[in-house]
Amino acid sequence: MNFRIQKLLAMSGVSSRRKAEELILAGRVTVNGVIAELGAKANPEIDILALDGNPISIKDVEEKIYVMLHKPEGVVTTVTDPFNRPTVMDFFKSLKTRIYPVGRLDYDTSGLLLLTNDGDWTYKITHPSNEIKKTYIAKVKGIPTEKALLNFRTGLIIKGEENITSPCEILIESTQKGNAILKIVIHEGRNRQVRKMCETISHPVISLKRIAIGSLELGDLKQGQWKHIEPNVILLGV
């Protein structure tokens, strides 16, 4: 498979893609002994790429892929399912490279889900110490009082768990026929956390959608659609 030369340099670990472009423009990169041009492509399996005359080993380097999916409700966030339910992998049958979900999104929750084949990036996104914020829109039964909102923000003890939830953000976006539309921002990743927190303040979730992770927003991406993203965009502003 052919890749842009600057991408191959980045994949090999020699430089960032931006720095690779500078190296190419400076005439320091060659392909099969010929000075490379910016935008040209090469096949790492057959072409010899070199920097300042020194060959760069890029064979068996797998292209890193980063995508965002608008997961519909009724789809599980797993590679396979023993009950033969639809999985998020069903949306990527045309993709030749194998990718995996980053974290999870409940079966009955829709919204933004990340997938990649980059294990290091997955670790960075999911590790609790990085406290990457996740933003949800929740329709709940009833309208929470100010006291309930304050309790939600400062931390709750979820039934069956010992530790209090971390401080988070919650506000009422609107109301509909006696129910509330809430915007909720958390950075933890406990199982069904938003639903359990809403149940704890006696306002169970009717519907739930994740609209952002870090600085990455779902936007107008339709359910079942996906697109490639840059790996650093999610960490901006976090």
C-alpha cells in the first residue's frame, strides 16, 4: 500500500508529520535514491526510504487509524456479541485495518464513540489520571431541584458502590412536558455512571446521548456514520 512520504516518516517514529514535511522540503529525504517531493507516495514494503542517506525501517508498520462513530441505540460496544446483537464493528466492514472501541457506550445510549488500532492512544484517552471530560445530553423524568443538582455536582454515592463520584457539571437545558433535558459533563468512566447518578437523585434517564469527548464534538454526524479524526484533537483544551 502506498502512503504519503511524510506519513511514513511519522509512522516510523523519525519525526512528526509536520517536521517530516520540513525534512522533505529541505531535500534530506530520498526514495530509492531519488530526492523526495512533498506529497509523493511510497510503498514501505518495496521502496527504500532514507533520511540524510540513512535507510529508515518502515516495514511491518501498521497505519494508525482514529475514527469517531455516531453509535445508535441498540448496538453493543464490543467486537463480537454472544447474543448476536448488532455491534459497532458492523459499521466498519469496508475498513481493511482492524480497529477496536475506545472505552464503551451503553447498549441503550447513543452518541460519540471512538475507535482505533493505537493501543497507546487508547490508554491515554481512557486512563483516569488524564480526566478527559465526556459530555452528555440526558432526558430525565421530572425536573431536578437545585438541591438535587448541587448533590449531583458535588458527588454521589451510587447504590452498590463505596466511593463517591467525582465533582462534575450538570445544568438544565430545557424542560418538556414536565421532564428535563440535562447537559452533564463527567470525567470518570464507571459503568452506566450517568444513568446511575440520575437514578440516585430520583430522576431516571429516559434517553441519553454523548455529544463530546474532550474537545471533540459529535456535531451533525448522523447515527451510524463515522469519519476519520486527528489523534490530538480530542486532547485540545483538556
